[in-house]
Amino acid sequence: VLLRLEKASNARLAHALAIAAARELEEETGVSLGHPPHLHGLDYLCRAVTPARNPIRFDARFLYVEEAHVSGALGGSGELEGLRFYAIEEAMALDLALPTRCVLEYLVGFLTMSEAERRARTENPVLRNRSWFSG
């Protein structure tokens, strides 16, 4: 994950983003990458940025980790309601915000890639204004 994040930022920011992702994962879901977090299982998927004209904005990076790299019971801090695991097909049937839907669609394509194809990716996709761009 650090190499992919470094392509889109720099080494220091990449490490900070990976640590923040591990912390948020544990705080919000109860699922952990360990203490200290083992970052080798994370993979960088994409980034989504809302347009400057939007009153509510976000600039989010999305990462992926396989179940084998995490431990703990799904529970979290209580910030999220109705916390549970969803199959992607089940999640896609929900009324989702457009960025969430786009990232899940991107994840479906990512999951069809072999490990070699994932490592060979050179683009860092960014969702802006409902369209994907290379970041």
C-alpha cells in the first residue's frame, strides 16, 4: 500500500494515510490490523474528491484489505449504526451515495484482477465530478 500511496503523494504522507486507515478501521468497526498495525495487507484502491462548489466536501482515499489480514469482532465505537458485513451485491442494492456506489463498482473490477495485475497498476484513480481521472 505504501508504494501505491507514494505514487499519488509522498512517503511521509503515504505512511500517515496507511496508519490513519488502520486506526479508523479499528475505531469504527472493531476490526484491527494489529498493534502496531501490520500495513502490508492494505492495498490502495482510489480517491474521491467532491467539487469545490459543494457545501459538504470530502477528500477520501479508499483502501482494501483481505479478511486474512485482520482480527477482532465487528463492533466499533458506536459511531456507525447497523454495522455488519455486506456482500457487494447486497450493498449495491441499497440506496447509496454516488461516490460510495462508484467506489464499490471500482472494487468489483479490482477484485477480478490477479495479484500480479494489482501490483502492476500504474494509475491512481480519482473520482471527481462523477467521473474517474488518473491521479
